[in-house]
Amino acid sequence: MASNSNSKELEINERIRDKEVRLIGVDGQQMGVMSPRDALRIARERDLDLVKVAPQAKPPVCKILDYGKYRFEMQKKEKEARKNQKVVELKEIRLSLNIDTNDFNTKVNQAAKFLQQGHKVKVSIRFRGREMAHTNLGIDVHKRFAEALAGQAVIDKQPKLEGRSMMMFLSPTPNK
């Protein structure tokens, strides 16, 4: 049976098929390199499991522990990590080349709200027809947008023309 390295399940007890393993005891002390059969016998004497914790090491590292309790602790840690991680979304604000003042202010307020929530903002302008001849006006609109958000955002990626769209990426100012 091949090592199931793509699975999250660890090899335990009889599933360990290596020629020799480095054994770590219950309280973390090194017990040396030995055959998996001897290591399993020691684990069984203590009424615990032999778990391969580092399969990529040479020789693989196995530890004597209560596998059920170990799995429970690992699931608890993963759940805590998922709970604490913040998902940063990319929100998009679309502007036009000849945007009016009130529309512009509305878009700035919307972007400020997204930035306050911790999201990144993609500001894009789509050039239609003859507007492609005036891409410099798009840069001006982007710069004005960035200036309006000066205290709340930093520019991740400067305005750049890609095809018929010009995009700029903003992220919230880092807290000090």
C-alpha cells in the first residue's frame, strides 16, 4: 500500500510499512531508531497507538500517543484557525470616463465602506468606442478617485490599461 500523503489521515499502528522509524515516547523523549514492529509493541504495552507524524523525514518519525484524542485536538485547532481567519474579498467599483460629481462621490463612499470592512477594491473604467483615444483621461479619473480615498486606502496596483479596461487596485491602510 502506497503512502497516502495526499490524504489528511495519518498512518497508524499496522499501516506503517517502513523498514525503520524514529520513535518518540509519550512525554516527548527520543527512543531511537527501530523497526515499526518493535515500536508498535512498545506502544501496545502502554495501551496507546503508534502514529506516523512526519512521513517525509528520513527515517519517518512515529510517536506513541492516544490517536483518538490526538485527532480530536487537531480538529479543534483547525476549527479555531478557520474561525479566526478573515476572508478578504475583492469588491469592484466601475466608473465611466465622463462620470459626474455626485455619481463619483457615491462611488467613493461605496469604496470607503468596502475598505472599512477590510476588503480590497478594484476600480475599473471600461473604454467604449472612441474613448480609447483618451486613456489619459481614465488615469486622471483613477488618480482623483485615489486622492478622494487618501486616508483610507493605499494603491496596490497603479492604473493600468488591459484591453479596453483600465484597472487600479486599492487595499485598506494597514493599522499601526
